[in-house]
Amino acid sequence: MRELEQVHQPRERKQYLPPFPGFEKVFGVRIARGAAASRILLSQDLDREIEASEKPHVVLAEALTRALFALRNARDSFDIVVILLKESWSRAFRGPPGDDFDLHDYVKAYAASEGICVQFLREDSALNYYCRCSVAWRLGIALYTKAGGTPWVLADVEPGTAFIGIDYALRAGGESAQRFAICCSQVFDAEGSGLEFVAYEADGVHMFGKNPYLRRDQMLKVMARSLAIYQRKHSGDPPRRIVVHKNTEFRSDEVEGVFDALPNADSIELVHVQQSCGWRGVLIAGPQRPHGYPCQRGTTFQLGPHEALLWTQGNLPAVAKGKDYYKEGKGTPEPLLLVRHAGLGAIDDLCRETLALTKMDWNNDGPYDRLPVTLNFAGTLATIVKRMPKLQPHSYPVRLFM
């Protein structure tokens, strides 16, 4: 942690990774250790217990959750719990074949239920990674965000706009029954606030193929809870414009449920963001002369009044001082297919906002993600939420799950 107070020069991604000048110079605040009561050392016998156990993941998970439980009485003396995962514990990070246990998700789910932010540090990556500048930026942004900071916000977004992402996670019930933990994430507004989500557990969800869909009343409840989050952040004022992203199409019941929950909104746009669409794009520099790099990030191609292709990956000279730069390094990027199931307005505006949201992942120091943050967060949350022993009807800050 002392390294965050030091200056670091980049040794990788030099096209866009700036030097790290020190945590306080970047964020304007200092890092301080928590009180002595908030520091816990795990048992010295833990290494031996993990090595000897047939279920090492259970041993380590129980040790960490016991430590977090003990911290509840000191909750006012810290903002974030930093957990160092030793390389010798690596066999306990995941369950055996056939068991989808993931230590990260399990501990995050438990900590979130207690309202505790957790930051994992892996000995084999965070402590031993050769580019300390990358480690400092990633860890610095993560700690600042989890402590309640806002590292950056959207620019040029219409005031009164709310962006909502919806994703689903399967939770198994008894006697082979299935329930779906529905994760609805109210991610960003024009000011960059409101980073919270609600988790709604629904029974009797309809299946079309492998994809679950909500009934009209279920979608109404999800959207009504999301609306309440926005209003709590904006002195009771509802959003004038709502954009909802989903990685599956909107069925008619879902569309009606959204409109039932938001009768006073001036504009509602329901957008299916499809990751695999079969399209590719090649940039031609001249007659019979293909360019050596993909088409530029941000390229759009309108297929119809409510459909467009959007390249969120591609050549990005803006971050490389005008030189060609493709973050992925190789391959031909596949665009996202945006299909608007409700709403009016220029499709270009929708593409521009979606592109901007690919830069809003506060848990990432890269120049962009492929998906907008609405779906990136919703997908991550869904995988963790399904491990929570009990879903509460209130909202959760997303920083608990980062």
C-alpha cells in the first residue's frame, strides 16, 4: 500500500498509460490505515489446513468470512477491507470439477450482505507484477471508488437521463426447481451518480430458448425499484429520459412492464445490445489497399430506423498521439448490434451514448470495454448476487461488488 504514495513510470501500454504521480496527487485524498481493531491476522495453521483438506476452498472461504464477521463491530473504523491472497492458497480459489465455487464471488457476496467493501490482492499478480505503474493505477482507482469517490463522469449527456442495465443469473432451488435472481443495475445518470442496483428474485420466469424473460408485473417491480433509486439521489425528481439496456431482446410483456412503471417519463428507450451479430468491418485505405488496422472505434452503420452496428473496439489513434493503435492487438473486431424495441430519436445519439458508457467502468484502467458499463456491471453483479444467501429488497451500492 505504501507504493501508492510513490511515483511510478509505465513499463507497458505506453501508448496511453500515463505515469502514476502518487495517490494523493491523483485523487486529492490520502490513504490511511484503519484502527488496530480493524486489522485481523488469519491463523498460522491455515496453510496446513488448506493443504490437508479435501475441500480447501471451504476451509479458506470459512476463514475469510469469519474474519469479516469479526470486523462488523469495528465497521466505523474503516472504509475498505484489503485481503491478501497468498499464492500457496491457489488450490482453494475455486471448487473441484463440477462445482462452480469461486472464492472471489463467494466472499464478495458475503461481504456485500454485511455492507463491507472488499479489495483482494493476489500475491502472484498485484505484489509481483512487473509494471508497478499499472498496479498503482488499477489499485488506486479501485480503492478510491470503493471508498465512495467518483473518479470520472459522463460528458455531454442530456440532463435528467438515467441509464439502467438488466441481467439475469440462475439460482438453483430445491428439488431441481429453478429460480432466477434478477439483477437490475441503475448505473449512471448525467452527473455520474446513482451507482446502485436492486436485486429482484422472481419465480415462474418464462424461458424462450435458454434466455429468461420477466412477466409484465415482474418487470414493473424491477423498474419501479430502479426509479426509486434515481429519485432518492435527485431529491425526489424522476428522470425525464430513461435508457434501458438488456443483452436479450425485449418481449412485449417486458416492454409493457417498463411503461407501466414509468408513466411520467418524457422518453423511454429500450435497447437490446447484441454481442454476436456476424458482421465484420474492414477499413479500405484506397483502391485494392486495405488498411493495416481495423476500422476506427466509434464507427457506426445504420441498418434500419431502429437498428445499428456500433464498433466499440477498433483503431484508436486518439490515445496514441495520432498513431494507429488497436488495444486488442489482433483479430478483426465484431461490432455490437443495437436494436431499439421502444423509443424515438436519432439512432446516432443512442450509439454515441452507448460508446461513452464503454468508458465508464470504474473497476478498469483501460481506455474502454467492449460492452457499455450498464451491462458490464449488471453481468458481474448477477454472478455474485446469486451466491448471496438471501436477497434483500433494498438497493445495494455497486462498489460493494467491485
